[in-house]
Amino acid sequence: EAGVVQSPRYKIIEKKQPVAFWCNPISGHNTLYWYRQNLGQGPELLIRYENEEAVDDSQLPKDRFSAERLKGVDSTLKIQPAELGDSAVYLCASAPPGAPDTQYFGPGTRLTVL
Amino acid sequence: QKEVEQDPGPLSVPEGAIVSLNCTYSNSAFQYFMWYRQYSRKGPELLMYTYSSGNKEDGRFTAQVDKSSKYISLFIRDSQPSDSATYLCAPTTGANNLFFGTGTRLTVIP
């Protein structure tokens, strides 16, 4: 069974530039999460989707971050414009129906903003 | 005060040692207690979890929860170099909301 797929794995951009991350969850997993993990810290939730609906985006900085999950499968997280403090690893996770707390994580996208 | 406190380490032990990793938490509503393992430059992977207080064993790993003292532990017996990773505790109320600790970085020296 294929795991959670994320791309790109690494991204280096200059501040004020836009950037986008893509996630393909495990087949059949209806819940999808985006997390941000700063160096030496645990992951922090940015947004959670149930199918195509964003059910928890309270921690998403909406002035510069946006996300979408069209058709309830793949998802894209965007930052525009990026700031120096956005440098982090962006993790996508998915969970199967009935077991939302057993989350499966992708390898993450390591973003460096210069 | 953070919801979950975890000593970041780093922790270095010789191969074969028993390792104890710990977290404390403040939210009495936490019911499930997850442990994730994260290798360098990889995403976290679910190692095991327990429900409410008590112990759960899975091979060389034992998870322990004491809700009266709000204390979570993960024990690794006969530690191996392949156990070298960061271990993250992540309690949850069961409402789809994991609260991750900062993680403890473990190195097992051959």
C-alpha cells in the first residue's frame, strides 16, 4: 500500500515569493491534515479536512496561507507571500474513516525562505 | 503552559540499554495517548497508543499512562541502533486533535 505522497521534498525561495505544496493521501483516507514542524518542535496543525470540507482551520494564518482539497482527495497548501519565519517542514497526514487519531504522515516538504 | 511537555534530550544510551521516554500533560480531557517515532528527514510514524490509564506492550516497546499524575511513558527494552530517532508523544481527547510534544531525540550507540 502506497503511503502519503508529498511534493516537492525540498523548496528554497526568497521572501515575498509564493510557494505551493502538494499532498496525495492514502487511498480511502477521508481525513487529511496539514502540519508545520519547526526545528526541534513537534508538528502543529494548520488545517484539517474531512473529505473536501475544511473542518478545522483555526490555526491557519489566513492572511498568507490557503489550502484546498478538490474532490476530497489531493490537497494543495499555498503560502503567498512567504516570510522568513515560514521556514519549516510542512507535513501532510491522512487518517482512515473511524480512526481519525491514527494518522499516517508523509515525508514532508522542507521549506527554506531566504 | 503548554498542553504537553516533553524533555527534548538529546538522550544517548549504549545498545541493549532500557530507555525511558516521558511526557507530562495538563489537559484532563485527554483519553488516548499516542507515541510517534520520527527518523531524520522523515515524517512521524505511529508506534503505538494506549487508551486511558494502564500499560500496553508491543514487542520491545511498552507504553504507560498514569492519568492521576498526568504522566506518559514509553519504555524501550534491549535498545538497538535502529531505534535511534526522535520520539514524540501525542495525547488526544479523541476528537481528532493530536497535541504533539516537542519530541525526545534518542541515539543508541553500538
